Amino acid sequence: MDGDMLLDVFFFRGALLAYLLSTLTYVFSLLARRVSSARAATWILTGAFGLHTLFFIGEWVGKGYTPFLHLHDILSFFAWVMAGVYLAFQLWTKTMVLGAFVSPVVFVLMIVSSISIDGPMIVPAVLQGSLVTIHAMLSLIGEALFAVASVAGLLYLLQNGLIKRRKFNKFIKLFPSLQDLDRINNLCLLWGILLLTLGIMAGAIWARTVWGSLWQWDPQQIWTLTAWLIYAVLLHQRLVIGWNGHKMALLSVAAFVLLLAALLVEKSFFTTIHRFY
């Protein structure tokens, strides 16, 4: 193992350990009902995100191709985006305790990513263009935003339920306001659908160049289009009809769970031209 590879492993394992410490500290903050612990967990998560960023820089430079082809790379990038999006919202809305729900998801993704590492691969010529990178990055970022929207929706439902049952205690005081969670849901849906749309457009141009057609009825394409349609409807209902609050939180969670289940079925029982690992 050369020096660059050792450094990449160091950054990845360091990020994985920091994500674990962040998750444990967030959980402790909830159990002990201490905002100071949640603040410390946020700094640990920031450190993990920094190490993770250095890992991706090393991967990109070292491999010489876009790091989105292995399952390991895809899951790792998805986790990185979720962590980055949450940290950005945390600075804006001061929703530190939301990290107690985001950090465990990021850590699990990193664990699965770490056991999915494959050896070096020969990248086909059709995957070496810039459109592949643009398509993969924008699509994954859009989908990660939907994941954050679902986490915010889940916390909204939990907090709203406690309020309706009049369980006002120190625990609920740690939670972000319902207004902040609803704003996060709104922004994640808006930017998620925008970036996914751009990613689909880049993928369609790439497919037209490689396969001679914009559409091949590939299972991955069908899943992506389904996700786009579902979230486009949700965003329409929110912006045009005025749905918000509890209804949008519930639908965001339900949509993500449904699409996650469909993705697992697609990966388990169908072959796809998008499988490069």
C-alpha cells in the first residue's frame, strides 16, 4: 500500500471514528438533556466532515476518475452530503439536536460503505466524461437533500406529537422549533428537486451520446423518474396549494421510505446499466 492510499485510509477511518463519536455525543445530549453536549457533538461532526472532505480530495486526485462508481464511493458521498447539508442548516437555524437524528444515519452509511470497498477498477471509456461526474454528483446531492427533508419531517412529527400530548419538559426544549424544521423541509425539497432535475438532464444527454437514446427503460432510470415525480408533486402541493407543517412532514417521511424500499428491491432483483461495480 503506497503513501497516498495510506493517507486516504487514514482520512476515511478518521472520519468514520469521528462520525461515531459525534453520534454517541448527540445521543448523550438527548439522554442527559444538555445543550452543551449537542454543541460539542456538532463540533465533532464538523471535524468528521472535514476529514471526509480530505478523503474525497485524495480519492479524486489519486484515482484519476470521478469517485462515484463503486457502491463504497456512492454511499460515502451520500453520507458526506447529508453531513454537510445538516451543518449548513445548523448554522442557519441553530438546530443542533437535529444532528442526533442525522449523525446516526451518516454513521450507518459510512459503516456500510466501509464494508463495500472494492479494489481498483478499470473505468470504461463511456464513464470518463465530465457529464458522468455532473450527473452523479447532482443526482446524489438532490437525493441526499430528500433524505435530510425526511429526517427533519420525522423530528417534526415526534415533537408535534409530544406537544399535542402536552408533554412539555426539558427534553422537548432541546428540539428545534417546528417552524425551523418546516423551513428545512421546504428548502430541502426545493433544492433537491432542482439539483435532481439538472442531474437527470445531464444523464439524459450522456445516455443519448453513449446509447443513442435518452431513455432505455432501465430500472434505475425508472426509480429516479419516480422519485422526481413524487417530490415534484410534494413541492407543487407545498408552493401552490399551501401544504406545510404536519402534512408535509408526514408525506416527506412516507415518500422517502417508499423510495428506499423500491431502491432495495431494484438493486436486489433487477439488472441495470447503472451498475459499474
